[in-house]
Amino acid sequence: MRIAWALSTAAATIVLAAALVLTGPGARAEDGSQVPLDLAVMETPVGTTLDDILSGRAQPGFTPVLTPGTPFTAREGQVLWVRIRAELPEAPRDWRLGIVRVPVDQVRLRVHPPGEIVARDGFFRRDDGQRPWPARFDLPLPEGLAGRTELYLEIEGQVMGGLHLSLRDGPAAVAEEAQARFWFRLVYGLLLAVALLSLVRHAEDSDAGAPAVGAAAFCAWLACLGINGHLYSLPEVALLSGLGAVVPQALFLLGAGPLVLATLRYSGLAKSAPPLVGWMRGLGWLLVAGAVFAFTLPPGASITLQWVAWFSYPVALMACLVMLAMDSRSYRWAPLLTLLAMAAAVLVRVLADNQVLEAGWWTLYGWQLLLALVVTQFLALPWGRARLQRWQVRRRAMPPEPSAEEKIAVARDKLVKSLQLGLAHADDDDMSWIAYRRLLDGLKSVLPQDSSAVVGEHADGEELLQVEPKSAEPRYRDLLRDRTTLLRNLSKLKAPQQVGLDFDGPDGPLEKVQLAVIPLPIPRPGWGALLVERPDGVAYSDAELALCAEFAAMAVMAGEEASGTVSAQRQAETDPATGVFREESLRERLQQMVDAARLKQSPFSLLCVVVDQLPALRQASGEVGAVSALRPVAMMLRDELSHGDLVGRGGPDGFLVLAPGKKLLQAREYADRLREAVSHMVVDPRIAPMLTISVGIAQAGPDERNIAALTERAAKAALVASKNGGNQIFS
């Protein structure tokens, strides 16, 4: 919370400083570079000439204006005339009439006499020689003007605004435009940076809501470009000039809706006031939809659209302030104060257009910089707070360097847990491999070494070799090839040893190394040892040898316990008469396989196998004769099973074969292979001349859950195959 408050306080300080500058007086030249103006205005129908005005034929005449400008409304079919009288110094200068840019179609300047047009400009025009991001229309006066001068300005368009005029010399105009360009670039660059960085923030944390802030920044950028007329400096966009003031007003309106949606995401309104979420989201999208619809309006609707846009922003600002006020987090204050300052800046712009305040960049465009600061805070404050929190968590989570005893204790616990986890579900054949692999991994963290290995030979003659890292395996194979007798003899000493050896490779003797040899309890005639390699001359302490022996004993003991547990479990699940799964155990696995096949939407087939000669054998010799026939058939089925398939008792007369992944046609081919194998196996003549089987196949449906129904279908199919003569398949 203190971090968030610090961020909020810093941001709020910046915003308040900007607000103070914004409300300060605009820069005015005091060196004679700007000339006082005497203004008067009148409105005439299109086509009225300057002669008509000067001769009095155009009524009612000019109305004097006592301020440096005036609010105006340019209407379709009307021309707004402004008479400008000024006393120019006798020294010739490059005089320029500056007019703050508003979305008007035409601005023409005449000098009387003779009354001809000497300069023209327009909001939707693109002048190749124009400097980027202009704040004013710059209309140059003819050279040589001095003394009392009378100018006439014609304005055509369909828009409301404030007319701000100034007559300056060339250097002063260039300096003011350069300052304005700096602030415009700052605003546009800030908005574009937020839009781009929001993508980075979203890639880092997709739940942070950065796309909403990025969309608000991008739409605010378009709104500022449109209302300032800078969008029309692009040749492609200049083609939209035929739509008149509708486009800049629609773009201006487009900035309000995304601001509401971004504030909704930033303020966490879903937690503080869930009932308001739908209303605020609806307001935001309504404003967006209104802006999109505005692009379809005819040029004559521009003034109405301007009223809608200027009304929408106070509504949007009020909604944003309400959402931020409901936010309980401390860093809500920075955007809250910035939005309040922005509301004040919008009011300042209205007062400036009405000539109450002096016109300057801050009074006319300061609200745009504050809008950029708002969306910047929406992105930067949560992002910075999240990074600071992660840094603090990492700093708190950094434990002190453990001692050697603590490292050994941690490694011992880790080895025990990894052995328990690795051996819990391992096959009996994999127990030793997993135990020794965990042993090598556990030693790496507590015993400095170049490599380690478990080498030896099982009692059945199978080679035992595991190496860490894997790249050292060829060297240990060479060692076993050349020094097997030495290693076997060392393993029989029952106590850890350390010896210096040369690893002889295919390219000749390698550098001498120091080996720790820890015997492993492998049943004779097998043998085994744990080897740990170090550079020559780096001896092992007694404590290190004891640690190796302790870890090796833990691994061997865990492997033996797990193997014993697995053997006992399998003995409990195995049918003693046939050596395959008991019926109850097999049905548990059948349910698991059917559920897995349903979830994965993979095929599953169940084979019911009955021995055709079993009824006759049971009648002749009882249950002993039946078991004598079932046992060899069970052994043959187990040998012929595909990898991953299971076989178990399916009742008193036969077996069930679980075949996951096999479709019906594959299951038939599989069953035929089993049938062929049983029919060709050698049978004790005291049991029967030969044994055959009948196989019934049932395939599980895509939504199969009832294994009883599946087993019944397979059993009925096997019964049909048996009644049809046996030694055949039915599905």
C-alpha cells in the first residue's frame, strides 16, 4: 500500500503542477512582434462580395468586437466576415495573420484596398510546404504594408468555435509554432507509446486488462489528431475532406467511450460495485457505437454532432470519476486528480473560446495532455505496482546461503521424497533403474564432482550402467572394459574406497582422476558400485565417503521396499491357478481403461476368450481338469499380448483381454492371432489332444460407461462363436 501511495503522490504532484501551468496566462510578445487588432464581424449569404459590404448593400453591417477574438457559428450557405484594422509599424516586416485552427472549410484573407484575395487556407487542405502539427492557420500579408491597414477575413464552414486572431511577424510566428509542435508531439508520442506498451503488458499478464487501456490511448490519439486537423496532413486521409466537419467531430467523440471502458477495467468496479458494471460498460459501448454511426452522417449534421460530442465528454468524465471514487486502492488518486484537472481544462477551453481567458496552447489544448496522462497512469501505475511487488517478493524470498550441513539435510529429504514419488507407480523391472537415477541426481547438489555412475552386473548377467552426465558414458564403458576386475574386487570390500585411476580411451590414456568406490548390495554372482569422479589430487574426506554410502544405502533400501510392495500387491491381484489378473482386479482396470478411452475419444475393444474343451474336461476330471487346460492357455495369451494390453480371468470358463486403442477390425485380427497361437501350441496329451479357443469381441461406444454391459456383449459373442463349432471369432 505504501508503494502505491508513493506512486500516486508523485503522479498527482506532476498533474497539479501541469494544472497550475495550464491555468497560467499565455505567452504574449512584449517586443513589438505582435500588433493590437480592432475587430468587427458580420454574416452574409454565400456570394456576397466585399464591394456589397463596403457600399452598404449588405445589411446590417459590421458589429464591433472588443476582444482579440469572438465565438462564432459557421453555417451552411453563409459566410462569416471579419474586419481587421491594425496600425503596422513603418519598418517593413514579414507580417502573418494567425488564426487558431478550427474545422472550417475555407479561410480567405483580403487587403483593402484593392480587396483581392492575398492568402487562403482551410482545415481540410494539405499544403506541401506546411510545417507538421500546426496550431494556427498562417496567412501571410503582402510585403511592404505599413501604417493603418484594413484586412477582411472570409470564413466558410459548418462548425461552432472560438475565433482567436493574432497579427505577428515571421520570427514570432515560427517560434510559437515550434513550441506548439513540441507539445503536440509530446501528446501524440505519449498516447502511441501507451498503445504499443499495452501489447507488451498484455503479453506479460493477459489478465491485466491492458488491451482496454491501449484501445483508449489509440482512440484518444485519433480524437486529438482529428479535432486538431493534423490527420489531414496525410494525403490518403485528405480524401475525407469532402465529408466536412463530420469526420473530426466523430473522431473527437470516439475518444470518450474507450476512456470509460478503460476506467472500468482500471478501477476494479467488478469488486467494489458489481451492479454498476453493466451500466458503465453499456455507456462506454454506447459512446463507441455513437462515434461509429457519426461517420455515416451528412456534412450538414456537423453542428449537431459537435453538440453531442461536447455533451458526451462531461458524461464520460463524470462516469470515470464515479468509478475511481468507488475504488478502494490508494493509487486511484493520481488518475482521479488528473481527470478533475482535465475537466477543469475542458472548461478553460470553453472560457477561452468565449474570450473570458486569454488564448494559448495550454488554455486551448491542455486538456489533450491531461487525457494522455490519464491513460498513461491507467497503464503505468498497475504495471509499476505489480513489478515492485514481484521485486519485493523475490527479495523476501531470497534465503541466506545454507551451510554444508543444511545442504546435506535438504538433499537427504529431497532424495527420500524423489525415491518415494518415482517408485510409487513404477513397474517391478524399473525399480532399480529409478532408484539409482535418483541417487545420482541427489549426490550432484551436495558432493563436488565431475561425474558419477552406478556400474556393475546383475545376478542374471545383465549389465548395470547409469552415468551422470550422459556425455561421460563412453568413458565409463571404457573403464568397465579395462578395469572390471579391479572394480569388482573393490565392490566386495564392503567399505567405501578412493583410488586414482587412468580412464583409458580409444585415443590413448586420459588424465588421471580420483574415484570414490562405494559398494552396492547386489546379490552374487552379480556386483555393483557407485563411482564418483574428481580431478586427480582432490581427495575425498571420510565424511564425504560416508555421505555417499548413506545415500547409496537409502536408494537401495527404497528400491527393495518398493519392489517388495509391488510384488505383494501383484501377488494379491494374481490368480494363483493361471498366473493372470484376478477377475475383481481386472474389472477395476477395465473401468479405468473405459473411462480413459471415453475422455480421449479413442477406441477400446474387449475380447472374451473361452476354452472350447473346458466343459468336457470339467465333466471328466472336475475343476482340476479345467485348471490344467486354463493354465497353458493363460500362459500363451500372456506371451502373445500386445504392449499395454491386459489379460485376466473373466469367469470360470475363460479370460478377458483388454485392448485399448484397437478398433473392431484391428481387434478381430488381434483375436485371430491369439486363436492361431493357442491352436498350434503343444499340449500335454494327458489333458487333451489339442486346445482351441472361441473369442467374442465387443467395442466400447464413444460414451460407454457401463462395463457390465460391455462385458455381457463380449460374453454373448463368445458364446455364439463356441456354439457355432468353436475355434472361431464373433463380434
